[in-house]
Amino acid sequence: MNNSRMSRTEPSPMGTAAKDPEDVLAYMPYALGYWPQESLLLASASESYLGPCLRIDLPTSLSTVPEWTAALPPVVETLAFRTENKRVFAAAFTGHTASLEVTAPRDGSAVEASSYFVCGRVVMAALAQAMAVSSRFGLRGETTWVVDRAHDRWGTLLPFDDTVEASSAHRIDSVDPRRPAREVVAVPGPAWPVLRGGNIRTILSSPLGAALVFQGHVVRDAGTAVMDDRRLPGFWELASVLGASAAASMRRQFDEVVSHERSHGCPGIYEVSRLIGRLAAQFERKRDARAAAVECTKTLSAGECVAVAAWMDKPIGIYVLLTCAAAGPGAARRLTDRTAGGAHADTASDMSDGAALMTGRREEEISVPRVQALRVLLNAVEQLGTTEMSDCASVANAYVSWFFGLNSQAGRYLQRVRTYPGKAHAALLHAVMDNRPLPRWLGRYQEG
């Protein structure tokens, strides 16, 4: 479940309504920024708005469905946290579908039922379990779909119930337009019938899909989209923004300042907070987070990067920085005061002030522009600092990604970690994400 992801979109400027299945299905990949593969997508909704959309890897086999289902509740809980969310839509994006060939009862000939295709039992089981878990959290299950981009088709999963055995045959009414009469046909047990809705073009060209394109949403390659999320850009080279010569000069200045300042300890948390606030103003002014990140990077000095890097040497340094950005300097100061008072706090679970934030139990929304600003600083420290500093910055960046529900992006950052201190912090985040794949505050965001 480590690849859970939640995405948000702003309300459409044209007030475009999601009236048809194609509208909801278009919302899903555009909200993610890429076309998902072998994924279950859940989109919550109030009576008027589509809500947060999250992606989960589909189980790989029927034997893994129970374990997969056991990990669903904390994910679905995030969707249900916002009281206005009353409904949930589910879609399985998979390439494992097949045409439905039926045997005509009169002459025994095999005919493709063009109004249907079939999906595997694993996909059906995942959709059924997701809807059952959603119901336990008070979310009314709406339609379930299967989308197969490889075979250019999507459709609505026919009604199912938990009593159907995998080996049983399923009977559907054939409405194949090529057959003159309505006939009852049998579907083999290992597959499940899906009523064909259309092709992929009908999804992307739906009214809501067109409105999202108008807003600037694009569907890109998954690898690019994960690290270049429209709300939280991932790693970017300093040399690509500053130029090779300026980036090299900043590295030399950084090394000189680190050597000079190491004996002076960490800068005050309010000093760091003012730096974060200055950069956050760029994100508040600019709609494009990538453009804001570039502009912020251009304004950084080596000394400002050292002010953040200095906290990497402290056992709870990354948690202080994250708390400062997301919850404010007061919360971060209380955290440092508690540590200075003699409490042992080298893990997030030991920090009374930061525990709710670091474990995803915080209910209040975080300060998005300030966390985006911290990403800029951490991105620079990753490239300028020592190996241990860089690893700690990578883990802090993984937390930032998780704060936004971008667990796939968080995983990319954690893969960078090489040193023991960094791996210790990474292990803690892995445990937190396994326990709560998505922070609770993400459920408060409203969609368009």
C-alpha cells in the first residue's frame, strides 16, 4: 500500500458538472497527472463536489486480496474524514481484460459479445472490497468501473455479491446489436462481465476532461509526473536553474560557511521560519508551483542553505524543520524546548508537539505554501550538503511528499538514502506510512 496517493484539483472556472461516467473517469487521471496502471482509484464526493482522489496498487493475485483489504481502512478513512463526503466512486485501471466470447445456445457458435468484455476475479474482488470498506466508513458506494487503456475500452462492472464462487458461471443478457434476438449467455467463472461504456477518447474528451485541460491539467508519463507534480515539484538540478558556474560557486560558498558556522550551532527556529515565510510568499503569488520553485531557487544564498543544513546534524532536526514549516515556529519551538528539558526525543513518536503531524493524525490543514517553500530549501541541501546531510534532507523531502499524499514520490526520495542516520529516519517514515498511508488532514480538502 506504499504507493497510495491522494490528489486535489481546484474547482473548474466554468463550473463544469460531472454528469456522466466519462466525467468522473477523466477527473481521476487528470487529478493524478498521469495514466495509472494496475491501480485502483477511489474518488470521494459530496452531493455537489468531487472530493479527493487516491490511487492504490491493485492486488497481484487472489491470495493477496485479504492482506490488501486489511490495509484499506486507514486509506478510506482519509476520504471519509471530511463530513461533506458522502459518496465514493471506484475504478480499476488495468490491462488485464479480454473480449467476451459467448456460445449461442441455438447453434453452438462462438460470437463476441461486443456490448461486454471481461475482467479478472482479482480486479472484481478489489473493487468489491473497496466498496465494502467504504460503506463501513459511511461512504455510499456509487458506480464501479474498469478502464483498460491498452485495449482502448472502459465499462461498468456488473453487480456482484460476496457469495459468488470463483468457479461459478455467470449469466448475463446478451444485448449484442449484431444478434437479432435477446439471448441469455454464460460467462466463464474465472472472469467477470463488464458492460462496455466506450473507448478512452470518450473519457479524455468529456466536458469535465476538457475543462481540466483548460485549467492546465495534463496527463503525462507516470515517471515524470510522480517527480514533477503540479503542486509539489520533486528533485531539480541547481545547475539547470542557476547555471553550472553559479551552482559550482554556491557549492564552494556553502562549504566555506558550513566550516565557519559548525561551531556556532543551529540558527534559531524563528530565523529559519522567516526564511521559509519569505519563500512561501512566492508560492502564494504564483499558481504554478514549478515556476515558484524556480524563482525561489534563484534567490537562495549559500548561508540560507546552511541555516537549514545545520539542523540535519541534530537527531530531531528534520522533524523540527517539518513542524516549523507545516505548523509554525511556535510548535517547532515547543518541540526543541521539550528536548532541551531532558526528554529523550529521537523519534517522531516521542515528540508530544510534533507527534500528530509526523504520524498523520493531525486534523487541521497544514500550511501548504510554507511546506512547498521547505521543499526548495531541502532540494538545495540535498545537492550541497555532505552525504549524511543529503540523506537527511532526502528523508525530510519524503515526509513533505507524504504530507501531500504523494507516496510514490516519497518512495523515490527514500530510495536515495545511503547512510545509517538517513536509513534510521527512513525506517521510521516507512513504519508511519504503513500504519497511515495518508495523513488525516488531506480529507479536509474540497475538490471541484
